[in-house]
Amino acid sequence: MIINHPLLGPRDANEFVHLGDESLIDRPDGMADDAANKFHNYMYLRDNPAGKYRELWYHDAGDRSWLVVTRDTLTHEIFDVELARDVARARGRSK
Amino acid sequence: MSQLFRINGGLTDRSKPINFTFNNKQMVGYEGDTLASALLANGQRLVGRSFKYHRPRGIFSAGSEEPNALVQLRTGAHQEPNTRATVTELFDGLTATSQNHRGSLGFDFMSVTDLLSPFLSAGFYYKTFMWPKAFWEKIYEPIIRSSAGLGSLSMLEDPDKYDKGFLHCDLLIAGSGPSGLTAALAAGHAGLRVIIADEDYVLGGRLLEEDHNIDGISGQDWVLQTLAELTEMSNVRILPRTTIYGAYDHGIYGALERKTDHLADSGDKPRQVLWRIYSKRAMICGGATERSIAFANNDRPGIMLAGAVRAYATRYGVATGNKVAIFTNNDSGWQTALELVAKGVNVVAIIDPRDTAPRTHISGVAMIMGASVCNTSGRKALSRIALSNGQTLNVDCLAVSGGWSPNVHLTCHQRGRPVWNDTIAGFVPGGDLPVGQFVAGAANGDMTLGAALKSGHKTATLIAKDLGFTTNSSKVAKADDENFAIKQFWHVTGHKQRAWIDLQNDVTTKDITQSQAEGFRSVEHLKRYTTLGMATDQGKTSNVLGLAVMAEATGKTIPETGTTIFRPPYSPVAIGAFGGRERGQHFHPTRLTPSHKWAKEQGAEFVEVGNWMRAQWFPKSNDKTWRDSVDREVKKTRTSVGVCDVSTLGKIDIKGRDAAEFLNKIYSNPFAKVPVGRVRYGLMLREDGICYDDGTTARLAEDHFVMTTTTANAVLVYRNMEFARQCLFPDLDVHLISTTDQWAQFAIAGPNSRAVLSKIIDKVDMSNDGFPFMACSNITVCDGTPGRLFRISFSGELAYEVAVPVRYGDALIREIIKAGKEFDITPYGTEALGVMRIEKGHVTGAELNGQVTAFNVNMNNMISIKKDSIGSVLSRREMMIADDQIRLVGVKTVELSDSLASGAHFVAKGEKPTTKNDQGWIASVCYSPHFEQHIGLGFLERGHERHGEIIRAWDGVRGTDILVEIVSAHMYDPEGGLQRG
Amino acid sequence: MRYSALSILKQGLTGNKSWKPVWREPEPKKSYDYIIVGGGGHGLATAHYLAKIFGGKNIAVLEKGWIGSGNIGRNTTIVRSNYVLDGNQPFYEMSVKLWEGLEQDLNYNAMMSQRGILNLAHSDGQRDAYARRGNAMLMSGADAELLDRDAIQKMCPFLKFDNERFPIKAGLLQRRAGTARHDAVAWGYARSADMHGVDIIQNCEVTGFQMKNGKCIGVQTNRGPIKAKKTAVCVAGSSSRVMEKAGMRLPIESHVLQAFVSEGLKPTIPGVITYGAGHFYISQSDKGGLVFGGDLDGYNSYAQRGNLPVVEDVCAGGMSIMPMIGRARLLRMWGGVMDMSMDGSPFIDKTGIGGLYFNGGWCYGGFKATPASGYCYAHLLATDTPHENASQMRLDRFMRGNMIDEKGAGAQPNLH
């Protein structure tokens, strides 16, 4: 596979390490009352779609950025690649 | 044997004879021959035995689809089983032997299976060999295994080298027949970067094997002219002997180039190169493969594909028989007849099940219409055929054409499904091709020459335009479209004989009908039950035929019955080629510590720690065993001073205004208020609450920390921290960089460590007040070399770690040894390091194995509940903090003379060693020179409240069962006075 | 029809003309007591044990394609019970014992071949971890032997012992482990289940669940609705997709695992061998092909195919530990979709929905589990209590913190 890195251009997927679902960005608040339940769902339950999937990859043999890749799990077609940091900010993880 | 079957013409070089042997028989061929064409020229009919019935078999095809002519090539460590004679380029001194027979090729004892064939029908082995139970492994299976398989490996290390490479192009063209060549011309002229690859060693595809006219010149001259033109283009790369074996995601194709397989000796050159080709577009111009017709005893040597008979005559100048008959259901068989006659080959008859002949007359050839071949005879070579009209003909070669199947393989590699085309009676690529892939020529169902030339040109022009190139009006080569009509005639019925479909795996029409009767009717069931198409040729000549016979048996159409798809590779690829150079020493990179050269000079024994090589111990001349060395190193360190290279520990520099806040989230114990100039031990959890890593982190400045991680987790901890930084806390002002490779770091431990270091370090107050336990500082050593000093202890002694930029590491270890000489300083390796940490009760990867919690290692109180750090919430789940969980303990043997081994399990005295009675295990052990006995660290249910208890360490796999005393894990200096002193 | 050497003889003498279909092709009934969704190895085994051992009646297996088309149709056929954790090992040892009597139980030769599995160790730490594991195996009633270099050399002289990078230091051998003919396992279970009255319905895709008052009362299929007292999902590889129709999210991700087979060769490899310093394991089929594989591709996929980096990585591992395979040719590569669970261990459990049961999350170890999985699932279906050997394989174990994490890799499916 080839991942089109937003800063570096197309790179072989072999340079990257795959982590999993984009939702891993949405870490719950550990001090909240129902944290145990929320963390269970956050850590263990997955949509695991057959189709479009937003997932985290890490450019291990590259610039060490975390990326959110939108890819089809049935065809492996990649639609979009974003810096995870930008995605995280957009999902409200700024201070 | 002389070349009795050689005829005039062809592309072999008669001025260059080549000597080779087959089954130790000396033979001669010519340059340009394949092993198969040379064998045929020499009249060698019988070349192998079939898989199951050990039937005599001859050469069947003239390409990589060959099911029969598999030989063992070369000898010794170069021995290469299952090599297709039909694609093996002849070289001087080639040796080949036939395979899969006991006794000689001519007299194979295993051919008794042929007589037993009624009892060996499809799936017979699923129905028997069940009783008595013990006989399977001992008797039945060894017999089956030794008679199965084909060729053998030498069992010696493959002596050849394999290389890998990467290529990039706008357009990859797989196949160099008429469509591939016109595509390359069009794309090349338009300026695309083009790669054209062909598995053959001569480019041209079927144009080499058939006589045609293109643009008024012969097809073969047109090929030469076109290749000359392509060679002139700097943007076109031509790869002969290169098989595109697979289509992968995003336009990546796998290719295998055979560099030296056609030479007697590869010399120093790689045998093969595995290319990974990154293409913007790809064109599959792979042509089509001919298939047979199933009739009784259609497997004898001398029965061949008609196109192959034509290829041997036209390309190689070999007549495949003295009396040839042709059995065809389509017009291509008639062209074969014409071409053979023109070359002087004696064609006695053409038999066609159709009623009307496509031609009125071929000189000297009997045209037998509306008939079929219904049986053959000749055990080791064909001698006679019987026809449905009652006629018999004496022939030594029967050329069969059952039609042509487009080579859709590469279109299926991403699970695309081909669709049935009734006109050409074959599967053509469906609409679900891999992204960026196109198909042209016969592979796409354009079965005639004129159409193939046109489609290659047209597709390449479209691609060029699509990629933004301007296509000039390069003219498309023109040729006539020969007749291509076919009757869907698959097999000859009305007999009780076996009629072969899959020649290599011995699948006959009877197996197909039995499979149908037993309910194995889906294509996949058929394939799996009968083994149809599962042989080394992957059913290239048999799949469609099998499917058609199944369709007939079930009364369905072929498309209703199903399709067969193909998986990579297109043709088999040596495992060595996939492995490339990453074998032996180069399997993984080797990492050396900064003191490696020095340690080697000291005669150190090294050990692999991940990719690192670390000094394990430093033997001295009086040491009799490795234990002597380790004991000495430990004792010296504990009584005076020792030094150890700890540069392999992960080191991460953390900088920024929010560095402390960030660390406070990463570590489970508090880090926000670590003072500048102090080190703190940190416990790191995974988000699932399991212990992940531990280490010390030093605060060198308000906004600057240096973290150490374990050697094993250095990369992973860094990755996780980057995840936290970029994804969880994207606006904290913090930056991370791994500096593991930038710093050389040495631990100097023992009561005299302060005295040694004082001689090296510039201007630091080394007193206990001036530089207390857990202090850290930027320093200089040896008059001005920048460095870092940490007062931390893994051994439990007064100890320091000193770090300098890695280029000074070798110099520093030599300075330390020099400075320590008066204290008889000892270097120590990983073994002594391990002994001292076990004595002290420090955990490492042996304990923190990814399964244990902070609770298990008695560090639960390190998880702050006042803050939200990684893993804290999930570390508090009920089962993870339940009273009956395992806890870290120390163990000592009850008998001083007993030795311990890691991996022993704890079992109570008098209990049986069962899963139910399993109370835990021993994770690390050593001989402790301090306690003068074996000690260890382990995990025991409720271990924290069982100190003093005697329990068994049961080690069934090593056959020992001894008593141990449970003690606190902190065995050596539990109060920690030494390290603070 | 009972299978034996005699039946083959009789049929052979009469032209093999009266072999009967191995299973019926019934039309689905309107309702069943039990519907097993998924005609793979586990589903068919469940049907067999449910009907034969637990006296279940009125059972249907619904398969969307052809039976055995899931991972039982594409795997590397290894059978073993060499686990370390008590949530796993007794279960897998039960499975090996069932394998040992499978042919006789089914009257079908699935070619279970106990030629052993040898795990090679390349460091002291790895050897000690194998010792811990070997002892756990012995404690469960399984067999295990810790071998030194000499013993390994006798067994496998072709290995590269002084591999310049990671020399062989020891090995863990389980002699009772081995391989079986994967397709035949599916067919044998199907045949036996069919003989015990189970309706095996191919080309019947479950498109939804029929729910009433929060309970599952049957399924919707492409061949119409079918009622069931108990609906048992058993569709590893597609678990998330199917359970989503019941509104459930699972602790499972789908990943692709590739496997490889070489051209047929005369006997080369004695049993199963795994390389402890690289991603490589290998065995040889009865037909002569070297069957080998390695690690997951590493990214979520439902595509049943993988990519080149893993192919090359696996072969490099093979060339490092046994460089004599270099001139053998790789014939076919394929990818299977794995239910990768969050701790690497499976589930056999009731769901929160009445009448709906779940079996899945087998990661890449489902084949060896087939008999025990079928047995324990049938036990659960028949008695509504988990079998003691599968008592930890629960869906709520992550909530309670009782992970069964053999590798210690944590909640990251692609690392298991």
C-alpha cells in the first residue's frame, strides 16, 4: 500500500505502523464519575466496519507523525490522509 | 542420441550447439532452445510421472502452464525440484533428472497405483485409513507422504544470492506479445515512463511461435523492428526473463527477474532479483493459454497442446512427431495444421467435432469432421488413436486444442471475478479490476492478431491521455484477423476409461462426476475435493475444462456453476527470492554498544538482546566456567567497584514549557513537582492498566527532562508518548526526541564508585550532600567533554550513571577503567547486572511481561488516584486488584545446594501439579554470590502475605521438584542504606 | 453410508457409481429449536456435538456461501495445546483430545497427524518463558518437552543452528500436536451433523435478527425469515458485521493473515516448526507442500488478501532459520480475515440479548480449537451454562479485568 503523507507525499505503507481506530483519539476523562465504563468502551469496543474506516498510522520510519487515514477495509482504497494532531484538535482535544 | 526431430527454421542458433544431460544421457541442443525443445529434438518422449497414478508423461505445452514436464535441475546444493522443462533455457552443462518415480523413469514401481485406480478415486483417503487408530501416523501416513510430493530439496543451504529492487513507472506492461508491444510503442512515443516485462527470454509472445504478417513483414521481423525502436527510447525499460507474479494494492506489482538461471554458474551475481514495481497504470497483455479436451487416455506422452506443437516447429525448429494428428474444436487447430504442413511436418489428419470444415483442403491432411478422438494407446509413447467414426490412426503425436483461456490471473489478484464469454468459450476479465489496471489483447478476449494489435495501441493511448501526456498520432500496426471460431466441445463421452482433466494431479472426468454425486458441487468444493487445479501449474490448462464438465454434470451453464479465480503468484517464485539478502547475519540489523570494540578487546562474551549485542560477561583466565566470571563480577562490584555499559536503555529527551505536565500524564506516579536536579523512578502503564515500562526520568532544567526506558521497550515507549503528545494532548508545549543512539551511558556501581568518578568528572561536589541519591546534573568529564551524571542504582549499591555523546563512549570506558585501576575496577556484563537486580528485587522484562499489574508487583500505591494518568482508570478493575491475585515474591532454595530454574511453577507440598493447583511461577533466577545460594523472583497467589512459607518449585519439563522459601522480593539491603550512602 | 476400506473396494469394483451425497440439501423449515449461523468449522462442529452429545433436535446450520468457506477453508492447519494461561490451556488440551478421536467419532478421515510442534528459542529469556509454558501444559494434562540444541539437531539437522544473528538455544516440543486436513474437518463434521438430522442450508445468508421484547426469536435470511428458540452466531471473520445487525459492538477487529504454500516436495519437514526470532512457522502437508506463514499484515481488513512486505518478511525468516528451503518455490499465497480480539483470546458466551449466543474472536488460532469450540458452544446452547474449560471466554471479561492475554500485548488486536 501507499500512504500519501500530508507533509511528505506518497510513502510505502511499510514505513508506517498501524494502531487502530481513530476513536482512540477520544480518550475519556479519567476523573469522571463513570470513567470505568467509558474507558472500557473506549479501550475495548470497536465498530470494525467493512468499508470506510478512519484509522491511526504512525510514520515510524519517517517523520514520526501520527496520521488519520481514511481507507476502505474491503478494497484498501485510501481516500484521505490527515495529521492526527489536526484531527485531535478538531475533535476538541485542545487544552 | 542425435537430434532426429530437428527441422529447418526457427529461432535457435544452429551454430551454437549446447551439451546437456537428461537422466545422465548426453544430449545436444542449440542456443535458444528450452530444455523441453531440446528433449523433443532428441526424441525424448517420456519425461516424468504423474502425481497420483504415476502414469508416464511427456511434454504437454511450450510455456509456464506445463503440468507434466517437471524435472529436477542441477545437482548438489543447487538442486532445483519441480522445474518446468518448457521454460528452462538450455545452457551448456545443464543436468536434469526426472522425478516422482521409484525405480527408473521407464519402470516406476509406483505405477501399481495406476492399476488400483478404481479404489483411489476422488477423496478416497477421507473414507479409509481410520482403523486401527494408531496406524495413521505410523503406517498409512508415512506411505502417503513418501509417495506424494514431487521433486526433492537437497536439504543443503541455498548457496545463491537473491537481490531486491524497486522500480517506478507510469505504465507497467505485463507481456510482450502483439498487444504488449504496440502498447509499449504508443506509450513510449507519448513520453510515459514504461516498463515492459515478459517471463520469456525472448520477447514477442505468440508472434515467435506462429507465422503472421504485420505491416507487410513477418511477425518475427516486426518484433525485432519494434524491440529495436523501444530499445532506443530512454523512457522504456525492457525486462526479459521477468514474471509479473502479483498485483498488489495501489498499483504495486511484484516481479521476479531471473538473472543467472540461464547460466551454468551464477558466479558472484544474484540468481534472481525480486522487483517491487510502483506503477501509475498497468496493462495486462498476458495473452491466452490453450486447453485440452478430455477423452479416454488423453495423457500419454506425445499428446500435446496444438499451440505447443506449432511453437516447437516454428520457434524451435522441432517436429514433435513423425506422424502428427490434430484434434481441435476451433480454428486455431487448423492454422496449426497449415503451419506444420508448410514446415514439412507430416500431418496425417485433422479431427474436428464440428460438422463443417473451415477450409476446403490442406494438402496431404485427412479432414475428419464431426468426429472425435475416443481412445489412445501406447504405454510410454503414443502409438495409435481411435476415432469416434471407428477409424484408427497410427500416430506418434496428437495435437489437441480445446480452445484458449485468456490469462486473467493478474486481474483476479484483488479478488476480481472474471465473466464468461460464450463466443470465445472462455473467461474474460470482469469489471472489478484492480485500480489502475487495464487489459488488452487475448488476455481481454481479443483473440485475433489484428484485434490484439489494435487493443494494445488503443488502451495505451487512453492511458497516456489520462495521465496528461499528449499522444502523437503513432500509427497502429496492422495485421489480418485470422479465423477464430470455436464449438464448446469439452469431453468425449460414451466410454468407461479415464479421461484426464488435470494432468499433474491426475483428476479425471470420473472424479468430477463423483464429486458432483457426493454433493461437492460448488467450484470451491470441487477444487478442494478432487484437487483440481491445485498442482504446481495451478490449473492453467485444466480449470475451465473441469468447470465445464461439472456444469454439464449438474445441468447448469458454466456461469451458473461458478468461476475460478487465481491467487498470486502467477507462476511459482523461489522462497529464497522473497527472502532476499535478509538472511543469516542480515536477517535483522545488529546494534553495537559504544563500548563494543573495547569489550571485544577484553574478550567479552556477547549476547543478543533484541537487535543489540551486549557483553554478557568478561571471562578472565582463572575463570573455569561462566559462573566463575559472573560471581567474580558481582562480588567485585559489591565490594569495590564495577562498570557496565547501559547505553542500550532507551533515552528520550523531553523539552517544553509543559514537559512536567506531560510526564505527569504518562507516568502513573506524580511527576509534576520533581525538582530540577533530581531523578524520579517512574512507573508507566498501558492504557489497559497493565505495567508497561519503568525507568528513571531526570529533570535537568525547568523545561527539560531525560527519560530512560527499558532496552526492549525503547521504541514502543517513544511511539506511545508521541501518540499521547499528538493525539491526546495536542496543545501541550512539549517535544520529544529519541536519543538512545546519541548518548553512551555507563553505570559505575559499588562502594568505590564515588572515588573512581571523582577522578574523571570535572568540578562536581560528589559528597553525599552535594550530589545525593537521585541527583542529576549536566556536567563535563575529562576536562571539558560535556556529559550528564545521574545518581541512580540498579544494583542496590552506591552507584552512578554517567553519559557522554556517543562518539566519546569508547574513550570514556577506557578512562573509567584507567581511573578505577587502583580499586581493581571490574567491568560487568548483563549476567552480573541480572544477578544484582534480582538480589535487590528490581523487576525487568522477565517480570513486566505485559501480563502483570502494578498490584501484582506490589507497586499499586504508585498509581496516583489524584490525577488522570495513562492506564490509571483501567488498572482498578475488580479482577486486577482482587485479593487472591498473584504478587511478586522472592524465593530462596531451602537446600543451599539446590539450583533453581525460571519457569518452574509453585505447587503446595503434597498437591498434584495440576492446573487447579497452580499457584504461580518463577520469573527470574540466579546464583547469588552474596547469599551463596540460588534465589529468584516469582509470582505467587497472595504472595505478599506468605513470606516465610515453604512451597514447591515444580519444574516438570526439566524434571525437578524442589522446596523453596518465599521471602520478600527485596532481598539485598532491603532498607536501601547502601545506595543512599 | 458408512465409510471404510470395504466401502471403497465395493464402490471401486462397481465403477464408483453409487456414492451418495455427503450431506442433504434441504429447504429451510419455518422454525427450528436451534439455528447456528455460520457453516464453518466451528458452526458445523457445534451442530455435530449438539445433536450427537447433547441430544439437541431440530437444528439448522445456515451458511451464506458453501460450507467450509470461512477460515477452515484457508488456514495452516495446525493443532496444538501449548498455551500458558489457565483461561486457555485446559480448553485447547480438551480440543487436542477430541482431535485424537475425531476420525472414529466422525467416521471420516480428517488426517489428524500428530507429528509434533517445535517452538525454537533463541535467548535464555525465551527458553525460560517456554519452560513456564511447558510446565503449564504438563499441569493441564498435555505433553511438553524442553529440548536442548543436541536434541533439536537430531530432529531437525537442516536448521541453521549457528545462525549468525539468533542462534538456536532450546526448543519446546509438543509431540501430540500436529496438523489436519482442514477441508476434511468441515466435511466430516457436516456429514456427521447431517446424519444426526441437522439441516445444513448453503447459500442462505442471515440478513438480520428477529427481535421481540428485546429477545432474539429468529433470523431474517435471503431465503425468508426463520424462527429459532436459540440463535447461535458462529461466523469468525464476519463477527462484527453480523452482530452489528443485533446492535452489538464487539471487542474484535478484523485483520488479514496471509499464508503460503510451496510446490509439492518429497518429505522435508518433520512436524510444525516455529522460529522464535522471526515471524515464521512451517509444516509440510501430506501432499508435500510446505505450508508456512507469519504475522498479520497489521492493518484492519476484510479483503482476504495481503500485501508484499509480510510475504518478504516471512520468507526472510524462513531463509534465516532453514536456508535449505531457498530453492523451493512458493506456489500460492492467500489471506484470511481474522476475528482479532482485544486480548488474543476467543469468546463463547451468551450475549446481553435473550436467545442470542456468540462464538468468535478466534484470532488466528481457530482451527485447532474447532472440536472444543463446537463442544463447549453446544454445551452452552444446551445447558445455558458455560463449559468449565471455556468458563473464562466471556464477553464481559474486559469489564472485570480478567484478560486472557497470552502474549501480554494489551488491547491492540494487531499485536496478538
